[in-house]
Amino acid sequence: MKRVLNLAPASIRRRQTLRRLSYAVSTAVTIAGITGATWLLIEWGRGAAMVQNLGRLEAEYAPLARLINEQTHLREQIAKLQAREQLSLRLTTAHAGVPILSSVAQAAAAADGGVYVEDLRYRTQRAQPGRRGGRPAATQRPVVHIEGASRDGLAVARFAEGLRDSGIYAQVSIESSRPASSASGAAREFEINCAF
């Protein structure tokens, strides 16, 4: 077994120890720097590859995204057209709105200004079932429902008579005529149904 004796003075031995220590530290720092740089390069490469893949996927799916946007726009346009069509059908096939308003205005004029129409609604109502083939046939008929106020019962009667005389309703019936419950200046409140 060999033994090595260091006969150098203590100052030289300290310098040698410091040199070894600084060499070890610089080696460790260099290795850590190289490792960190290598890891950063790898991550940067992965990030670049992901960005490239993302751009490729966006380019591939751009036509699909455009089609989805166009489909949404087309659905909105279709909904608008359907709403217009429903309104047109209501006004054209189920008796036009202008003759209805005209008949109400003429009937109100026939009542010598004693009638005030507050609400006018167009709706369908189940008619009295008729017999067809031994079974009752459920039918729907359009009805104009009018609510308003009048100065007296005679004005309501004249208003209903004017609606009958217009010739566009098959049946005009006074559903109710009662004393007014509010202090609006009118004496009576009424409801009239006009069936086609």
C-alpha cells in the first residue's frame, strides 16, 4: 500500500484545494447549463411542432368552420322567412287583416262614437262538433275577439249590428256587456266574438 505525503507548504495546499473546488463547481455549472439548454431546445422544438400542427389543423378545418357559420346564418334567415310566411298565411288564408279592421272601424262609426275598442285579437276556437260518419268531427274556426268600453248598452248593440252588416262574419255574438268597473268615464264594458 502506497502512501503519498504532500510536503508542500499549507498556502500551496490551500490553493490546490481551492483550485480543485473551483474546477468541480465550474464543471457542475457547465453540466447544469448544458442540460438546461438542451431541455429548453427540446421544449422549444415541441412548441414549434405544436404550433405547426395547430396551424395545419386550423387550415384543414377552416372550411368546416365557415360552413358552420353559414349554417347558423342560414338558420336565422330560414326562421325569419318562416315567421313572414306564417304572418302572410294568417293575413291571406284566414281572412285578411285589413277587412277586419275596416269592419270594426265602420261598426264603431255606426255606433255614433259611443264605442271604444280596447283589445282586438284574432284566434282559432273549437266549433260545435258536427256529425260526420256517425262520429263527432272536431273543427277549428277563426274568431275575432273584441273587448272595449261604451257609453251605454244601445251603443254596444249598434256596434254588434254594424259588425253583422259588414258581411264578412258568419256569426256575431255579444259575449258580455256589464257596468264598467273602472273610473274611465265609460258606462259599460263589453266582449264580442265574430266567427267566420
